[in-house]
Amino acid sequence: MSAPPPKSSQLDPAWEVPAHIAIIMDGNGRWARQRNLPRLAGHRAGTENLRRVIRACAEFGVRYLTIYAFSTENWARPREEVEGLMEIMREFIDRELDELDAEGVQIRHVGKLEGVRPELQAKVREAIERTRGNQRLVLNVAFNYGGRDEIVRAVRLIVQEGIPAEEITEETIADRLYTAGVPDPDLVIRTSGEVRTSNFLLWQSAYAEWYFTPVFWPDFGREHLLEAIADYNRRERRFGRVLDPDE
Ligand code: IPE
Ligand code: IPE
Ligand code: MG
């Protein structure tokens, strides 16, 4: 008789799988430095890893996966790195689109397309268009995304629409964010040991559970994702309430 697989390699049927997981994919540069490789090699390894994590999310029944791929602040990196990241994004779409589409992944973009090279803009639009009807997993790609930028944009839209101040509610704002229509993330994961938001989903993560791991993004695999989901299941989400008033 073969030994049962280690518990961590399987999803426990009693667990609640977060409907929406958001990931700050951090640590590509340090992963590369540890191996004496250029930073771009780390970004390539990170992109390879993304395939694994998307597949694991689909397997576990996650409905929405939001990944932070490039922030509005990342433009301040050396030109060569920025160019390399744009190229990697383009290659990723070219290489993965058919398979993602076949697997029922709906690709959405959160962030600004302005400022991004026209060829890449066209690729992103094609990916969105092609996968629009897919239902298995919604993949929100946060690319040229910043949480503050997103809120400023929402405020501008509200002013342009002439909405009276007293009519503005939380929904008025939420409906004008890039994530309009997407439920808030239940679990936000940041790899690489950094413990900060770096301008990611500022509004949407108000009541998310945060999970920080020292693992660098290229090494963050299916097992690590399972551990994050297990940890999520040990949390008590209170949303400001008292769960058992008699205790
Ligand atoms: C995350 O890895 C990817 C992007 C920000 C595009 P980093 O490039 O930030 O890796 P570290 O933090 O320098 O290790
Ligand atoms: C956040 O990581 C952005 C992405 C993962 C795309 P950074 O590496 O850019 O964040 P800081 O600079 O460490 O805060
Ligand atoms: Mg980083």
C-alpha cells in the first residue's frame, strides 16, 4: 500500500476556498541575485511560475485571481528593466493566450493602458476580447496599476458625471474602480518577505486577510498556495463585529 500523500498537497474538503485571491508577486530580483543571474532572468522565472499558480487556482476552485504585475511606481526602474518587463508581458500573452482561453480563464486588465507601448496595448485588448465569455477563473492582471491612481480616476469620473455630493456612496466609488463588478479580495498574498501594500488594491483590500511569506515569487508553488489557503481557514473574519456576544 502506498503512503498517503502529505496533507499539504491536497485541498481539505472542509476548507473554504477564498473566492478572490490577490497576489503581490514580489522577489524576482532577489531570486535572480541569489543565483548570480540578471534581474530579468528573475522576471522570466516569475512569469513561468505564474502559469503554475493560475492552474492551481483553477484546480482549487478560486473564482477570481488578481496579480500585481507592474505598478505605476515601477516606471522608475532602470529603462532596461522596464523594457524587459514589457517584453516579458508581451511574450506571456503570445505564449499562454490559447491555453488560458481553452482552460476557461477570462483575462481582465486593471490599471491604465495609457503610457504602455501600442503593440502591447493591442495584445492586452486582444486577450481581453478573446476570453470575454470564459467563466472558470477571472484573471485580473494589475499592470501599470496603482491604488491611489485608481481612486483619483474614480473621483474624476464622479466629478465629470456631475454626481451631487450627497449622493456619493461607497458603491459610487467602487463602481468606478478598475475592479468594478469584481468582489473584494478575500485573501491578499505577498511573497518575498516584504510587509507592505506598495499601492495595491488600497480600497478593495479593506477587509481582506493578508498573508505574508518569505518565499520569493519564482519559488511560490502550488504547495505554498495551499498553505496560504490553510492559513486563511484558521482566521476569523469579523468585519468589525463581535461574533459571539455571549463569550
Ligand atoms: C516583483 O519582483 C516584480 C515586479 C515588481 C515587476 P521585484 O523585481 O520587485 O523583485 P525584488 O523585490 O527586487 O526582489
Ligand atoms: C510591488 O512590488 C509591485 C509588484 C509586485 C508588481 P515592488 O517591489 O515594486 O514594491 P516595493 O518597491 O518593494 O515597495
Ligand atoms: Mg520588489
